[in-house]
Amino acid sequence: MIQGGKINVSNLPTPPCGKVEWPWTAQIGTALPIIPGNGSWPSITVITPSYNQASFIEETIRSVLLQGYPNLQYIVMDGGSTDGSIEIIKKYSPWLSHWVSERDRGQSHAINKGFARSRGEVVTWLNSDDVLQEHTLLTIGQYFVENPTCEFLAGLSEIRDVTGAEILWLVNDLPHSLSQLLEYPLGRYLAQPSVFFRRATLDAVGPLNEQLHYAMDLDLWLRMAEHHRIEILPQKLSWMRRHDNAKTLRENVRVYTEVESIIDRYRSNISTSKYRSLVRAVRRSKAHACLRSGLSTPRSTKQMRAAIVGAFNHDKTVVFSRDWLGTVLRLVLPPKLRKFIFARP
């Protein structure tokens, strides 16, 4: 374990030029809340899976190390990055409990390798483009002490732009039960970096399904929710970065394909009408994801045609929607006119 309370801004590497505020130059106070009953702070393990995120990973690492948490195990599992990420991780290696850079079988496998090394009573993972808010780990540690029966805890989060400066939307309509977890296609979900659970709970339900590469968190939450109540902490614990290289944004059709397969496994837990409405919502989302891929630039005629056909196959009601009309126009217009109309500002 790393005694996180001893880490401060002054003994970490100097932030890049122009980086200020949390988690670059801000320092959490050293005075810790009193743990009831002369108890001790529960050990917390944070795992960061990483692959070619040199633009963001330093901010992620600092947001964990500067929490001021006194009983922290921080593990970074890099998948063999080639973009400068390893050099950044090495800078912070004296303050990490463990790190490695080696080829893996994807994000789920990397996180599971971290789980295998985890020794914390409470566990979470934080992707290398996400950030913990100030005081998050102190808040979590205190909550688990004061609520010894809590096994599965979720807090609020934010979606921010690529710079991290602008809040795009809040993740604050959280599901409280297994049935509500299945409402992911309706826009109701747990923000993964704001979810914490006991190691014993993870051991009971098993690690991430490594066959899943996009919705593995939803699958794990559902398995936990079969046995435990989701406790909600009405506080922002993290923020997630929206950027073009994020795989859940770049490969949105595959995200919803996995979500549909997961929902299908739980169809007996919900009414037939709700199951049908969720499947319709998933397929509509897949259709619009297809069309958005057709609107991305540059796209060949063949790719745009495939986007239109794929969208129609997922959900026929998408015809004449704004995305559908935009893709069709891009397909049928002459190249010069298409470039003029759809040119980005």
C-alpha cells in the first residue's frame, strides 16, 4: 500500500506548463475527517487501465495520488503503449503500488489483471482519460466505514469536453436496482469511475467478462445488483472525458450490440413490454450510430451506402430522421457541393 496522505503537490513531478488547479497545483488539506469509533480508514484499490492515452493519463494519475487518502493501493496496467504514456507512468512510479506495460487482450483483461493484484477492501477502476474529483476517496472511505453493510456504491459524475474545462452534461439520474440498470438504452446508467464496491463482492460475482470490450461495466453491475442493493451517494465523484478517440464514442454500434446481448440475458427479470421497449431503444441507437458514422469525414460512397443500409436494418423508423437525411444528401450530392455543404467550420 502507498500511504497516500503523504503525497502532495511539492513532491510530485512538476505539472506541464500552463496546467493549474485540480489536479495540477491544488492540494487537498492534510486534516482528515474523524473516523467513528476510533476506526481505521479502509484500504482502497484504484486500477487504471491504459493504452496510448499520453494526452490524458498524467491528469488521471495525479487525480488519484493527490486525494490525500491514507490507505491507498494504486495500480496502473498499461497495454504496451507507444505514444509516450510509459514515460509519463515512469515519472510517477515511485508513488504507484504497481505498474506494468505489456500486451494484453484488451481493457477488460487489463482491469482483471489489476483485480488479481488488488488488496484493498474497496475497489474501483479509473480509465486513463477520466479524473477523480477532489476528496472523492476520503468521501468513499468514510461512507464505507459508516455504512458497514454497503457492498455496492455509486455517485454522480460529469461528462466534459476533451480539454476537461467544459461540462457537457451531468450523470445524475442513476439506477437504483437491477431493473433500472437495464434502462441503459433510455439514457439511465451508472458512471463507471464513480462506482466503488467491496472486494468481497467482486470475488463473489467474478471479474469482468473479457469477451466484452465496451459494456463490461454494465455486465458487472448487473451481476452485483442480483445480490446487493445499489447505494447512491448524491455527490459528484468523478468526471469523464468525451473525445474522438474514445472507443465507446468511435465504435458506438458495437457498444449497443453488447448492451443488447446483455439485456437479452436478463429478459426474465423484466416485463415483456419493458423488454421490447428496451430492445427498440437499443436498435434505434444503433441505427443513429450507423448514420453518424456515415456523416463523419472523410467517407467514401461505399461507406455512406453501408451506413444507410445498416441503419435501416437496425431500425426502419430511422428513415427521414435528421441523421438519415443528412447521410442520404451526402451520398447523392456531387462531391464539390457535398464538400461545400458539409464542410466543418
